[in-house]
Amino acid sequence: MSAASSEHRFVHTPRNGTPSKPVQRKTTPAEHRVQVAAARLRVTLDERLGRETPAKTKALAKEPI
């Protein structure tokens, strides 16, 4: 593949050798309510399907909305 080929523009090399860390941001109260509701749905679905729910998800589902 030559440097002028059309596929070359899709190849990206990282600017530095260290992987970037995801930015942690504070969730808003509305986002937290959505996460709690989603956790409750996940717990209910897992119970019906006979799956094991992660402890973190169970704890989130018990929080008040």
C-alpha cells in the first residue's frame, strides 16, 4: 500500500505511547435516577432469566430514586 492510497488515511498512529485515561465526571441527579432505574430493570430481568446479577448493580438498584 502506498502512502497515497485512499486506505492510508484511515490508519492512525497514537501521538504518544501511553494510553489515555477516561475522564471521570460527576453524574447529574437526573443521570443517577436513570442509572438506578436501569439497575432495577437489570435485577428484575436477571431474576426472571435465572442469571446472577453483579453486587454493584444490586446495590445501585436498592438506592432510592
